[in-house]
Amino acid sequence: MDIIYKLPVLLILFFILFSLFQGMYYMAKDDGRNNSTRVVRALTIRVVLSLLLFLILMVGYYFGLLQPHGILPQ
């Protein structure tokens, strides 16, 4: 895998984790306020980034940038 392909994947993984922890922080900080939507927004961003990562991995597989391998070598 080339660095041009690795870097976006790693950045998206970082932002997914950041959004996940941001949602956890907002969930603890807001303490059940009625009109607080920060948790929903953070988790929505995480879901969108996860779908984007999945799409990038599928495109990488389709164009041959990723090669699947088995657990046991043959």
C-alpha cells in the first residue's frame, strides 16, 4: 500500500476516534439536557466518517490498491 493511500485512511481513523471520544465527552458534560444535540452531531459525524472509510477501502480493493490475504498462508 502506498503512502498516498495510507495517509487518508489513517487520518479518517483518527477523526473517527476523535469524534467517538468527543461524543462521549458531550454525553457526560451535557448531563441529559433537553435541547443539547452535540452528542447526536458527534456520533453522526462518526457514522459518516465510518461509511467514507468503508467506501475508500472498497474502492482501494476494486482498483487493486488492497490485496486480501488469508489467515493461513498457502
